[in-house]
Amino acid sequence: MINSLQIKLHKGQLDELKDEPASLLNFLNTIFEPLSANYEQLKYALEREFRPEGSPEVVSLNFDRIKFDQNTGQGSFRIVLDIDYAFGCEDLVTHKKNQTSEWTFIVDYKLLIINLYSSPFTDSRTTFDEF
């Protein structure tokens, strides 16, 4: 299942969006400010992505490997996150650090919208990746 998000931007945010690592990180951190509605949407999408492993709760997330082409408006990034899994029957919580999720995005400069998509390969996760 591919997760997707659509977020309305304002002109000031687009003016700050440049093909530079610091600018891109600042852009994503601004859009997904902790406790904002956008952050909660992203957190929910990540929890859906990691649900097959238990009942997840995203504890923290950070962006890295951010790429962006200003001409096409297309980019990608990786989210590195820590997750707590609650297993109610056993009254057990497992903490997993440094889990990753790959995302792509397209900025529509005319409509001031950013469309974000999780990796289409999230359903094919295996334990093979852990070794």
C-alpha cells in the first residue's frame, strides 16, 4: 500500500525551497513541524507503513538524503525514525531505532501544493533487510 499526502503550501515556503541541502531540510522541517496537522498526517502514514510488525507509535523522525530538482519540481527523501511497538496481550513494548522510509514528492508551483508518496516497495519489506 502506497501512502500519499497532499499539502497546501504558501508562496513564502516555495521561495525558500532551493536545491541546497540546508534549504531542503529546513523546508521539510517547516512543513512537518512537530505536533502540526501535517506532522500528524505523516506520522499516521508511517505508522500504517510499519503496522505489519505490530502496533507502532512513531517516537521521533528525521529527514535525510534529500534531493530536489527545481526545474521539474520533483524530489525525494528518506525518513529515519524510532518506533515503539506495543503488544497488548503480552504487555510488552519494543523500541526500534533507525527504521527507514523512502518518499518521493512533486511540487505544483501553480497550485502551491506538494504531493508526497511513500515507496511502492514498502509492502515488500522482509527481515532480509535487517542483516
